[in-house]
Amino acid sequence: MIVALAGGIGAAKLLLGFSKLLPPNQLTVIGNTGDDIELFGLRICPDLDTITYTLSEKINPETGWGLQDDSFECVRALQDLGAPSWFRLGDRDLATHLWRTSLLQQGHSLTQVTARICEAFGTPCRLLPMTDSYTPTYLVTEQGELHVQEYLVREKCRPLVRAPKYLNIKEAQPAPGVADAIAKAEGVFLCPSNPFISIGPILAIPGVRELLIQTEAPVFAVTPIVGRRALKGPAAKMLAELGYPLSPTAVAGLYKDFLNVFVLDEQDRQLRAEIEGLGLKVVTINTIMSSIGDKIDLARELLELI
Ligand code: FO1
């Protein structure tokens, strides 16, 4: 059983690679739900949906989020109504949020709802939300507190970030199955995701870091920073604004209390000794995934490390 902690578009690429090499019952993904937002009374789970849509090969390949070939009539009608339309919900994507919200209101847990949506899409993995409670991430910025989607989408990552805030995270518990999966895993992989808004919320759930320290499985993290930049999204900008050096070493430092192996991109091989100095093993692999072949090759090389 392989367990992957994941959030965002970069993670979904690696997960697609894993899903081509592992049977669905051997891949458990713990998905970030800190990105979740409630809009128009609907619960929207961007990272869970990106993972679900990517692994069932229904993702919009241009954007990395939403459904391929989707239409946007509803968001256009919202615009005509003068309603907020900065968060572009596709019409078929909307069905996912309508159904999820309806099932949640009927008393089903997010874990149960996620399993039903994955079953409907034929998603070839077990996808667990990190927690069943609603713990949206906010960012304290120079423009006040912004929901992570307001920051990412409406403000296009421009505001200067002073701190992430994981709302209600102290009262959250790992979702059913999360503790067991980590304890019984043969290998645990932190996907190349933003350490503050994609992996951070998962690690902030009380007990999760301890689970990663306790497990017999080797714990790997794939760098989200290559050279001095993030391949996707604001991870590099956030590292700098939160006072960290713009380097993979800074990310390794965030995980070192539970991490065994840090996976560095080949172009950063000169940082190997520095990261080993943190007490971590280091491997250097080509971590940049452009084609499906790259995703499978990276997944294969990572599985061979176990
Ligand atoms: N990202 C955007 O940049 N613009 C959007 O309008 C947008 C809409 C959207 C709708 C549903 C969904 O599941 C994701 C969506 N995203 C959009 C992506 C999302 O903001 C980020 O990909 C994740 O939250 C990053 O982890």
C-alpha cells in the first residue's frame, strides 16, 4: 500500500503516474481540503476534485483544474446577475458541487461523499479527505485576511503573504482511514505541492505529524521547488515572503522532523550535502513532469526507492 499526501496540480500529475503503476487498492491518496470554499451555498473541494478528475482522465488539460470540454453558461449567467463570478465553475463541475453539498446536508461525511464521487468517475485510487471537518485555509496578507481561493484566483497571488491560517484545524481529526493507511503503508510520499497551502494543512491536523514519525514506512518528499522557483503556483513567492530562503533546502527543513528521504531535482544536485546536513537522505531525480511518460517515469523511480 502506497500513501500519498497531495494537493494541487503538481501533485495530481505525479499521482497519475502512480495510478498507472499501482492497482487502485494499493494507492491511498490523502487529499488537502484546506483549499475548500463555500460559494453560493455549495461546498467546493478544489484539490479533491483535481485529483479525482486527473486520475479519471477527465481533467481540463489546459488549466489542470475543472472538467475537460466543460461549458460556463452558469458562471456567465451569474455575471449577468451581477453575482461574483471570479471563481469559474464549469457547468458539469457544478454538478459535482451540487451533489456533494446535497449528500453532506443529508448527513453523509466528506469521506463517504468523496468515495461516491470517485466511484462515479471510476477514479483508480482510494481518495481520503485529510479530515471530515471544514478547515479552510486563510492567508494573512497586507490586504487583510483572504481565503486561499480569493488569494489564488481573485487576487492572482499578488498580495504579500504574512502567515497562513488553518481555520478550526485544532479541533480537526484525521479522516477515518488516514491513520491506518499511514501506519500500514509500505511507503509514504509527499507530492510536489505547496508546503504552506497544500501539504501544510494536512500536517497541521493534530496527530498527523506524529503518524508520519511513527510509521515504519519510509517517508519521502518530492521537492516543489526546482532551481529557485516553483513549477506551478505561488510556493516560491510564499517561501520568500514568509522569510525562508528560496531553495529546496527550506522545504526539506519544514518536513525534517518526520521525513526520511528528500527528492531533489537533478539541477539542484549541488544542494545534496546541505540537505543531508539536516539529517535526511537525499536522492536526485528529474522531477519535472511534462508528458505522461515523465509522470510514469518519476512514479516508477520513486517506487523503486522503497
Ligand atoms: N483556478 C483559477 O486560477 N481560476 C479559476 O477560476 C478556478 C476555478 C476552479 C473551479 C473549481 C476547482 O476545483 C478549481 C478551480 N481553480 C481555479 C483551481 C484552484 O483554485 C486551484 O487549482 C487549487 O485550489 C490549487 O490547489
